[in-house]
Amino acid sequence: MDSLSVGQQVSVASEGPTVDGIVFDMPSRNKVVVAVVSQSRGPSFLTVNPSALSQREVEGEHDAALRMLIRRTPQPTRGAARGASVGGRGTRGHTRGAAHRTTGR
């Protein structure tokens, strides 16, 4: 597949049968995170190689459930430039854990 974009409908040809999915994230050139429906687990995310994907035009029967999974999952954050803070834990206030408190012996 030439070009992928987040939210695109795809078919995933991996170990088992071909399943319908929706692209959630593209962390690198060789990884694509796709929302798929597994028979045993229900809607979940699967990381695949882009060569295992093919574009599909028609809506699948599980697309509504996949869109709800994508909607309730926070978007992945990207790393910041060297030395910059991305946010989250340890960015403000107390950045280190408390030291061990002795008993005074």
C-alpha cells in the first residue's frame, strides 16, 4: 500500500484470515497500529507491518465498534526534541521520589 493515513479503512492479512480494521497510529515506517475485532477478545489494537495492509472501500460490520474504541483511546504522544519535556509525570513540582526516612537510631 502506498500511502496510509490515520482513520483509513484497511484489510489486515496476518497469521489468520483477513480482517477489517481502521488505522489508529503510524509510529514508524515499519509499524502501523490498527484497530481490529478479534473473535476471542473483541475490539483491540494490533501492530502490523504496512505490507500486510490493503485499502478497502466498503464499510465493515464492525466499523462502528472500532470507531468507538478509537474515540475512547487517548492519542499516542510523540517524543520531544532532545532535552525538552513532553509533559506528564515528573515535569513540575516534586520531580524526585522522597528519600529514605531514618528512624533516628
